[in-house]
Amino acid sequence: MIEGSTTTKLIPLSALLTFPEQHLVAKFKYVTMIIAGNRYLVSPYDWVPEGSVVVRDRKSGSVIGIP
């Protein structure tokens, strides 16, 4: 992925999750992510730019997505 004139390192979305969360999101079609300040729906099997953030519920801390 190229942003402007610099390259951005991509990492698997699963690298941002704990082991139990990886099994949970395998049932999701999409996971909500913040990438470069914008919210996106991303497949659990996609690669995202390093520094992306998984959106979580404030109370429970669980991942937010679409099952």
C-alpha cells in the first residue's frame, strides 16, 4: 500500500487480536477498524496498515463487527 510517496507496512488483522478474539471474529463478516482516522468495515482475513486500531465496546472491551 502506498500513501503519497511513502510505503506503509501491512499486517494481518489477526495480529491485532488476542487468540480467543481471533476465533470469535472468524464468525464475523466484518470487523470495525480505525485506519488513518477513518472507520472502515474490514474482513477478519484482510491485511491492514500498521497502526490501525480495532474498535471495541467501552464496557466489555469486545470487538465490534458484523456477524
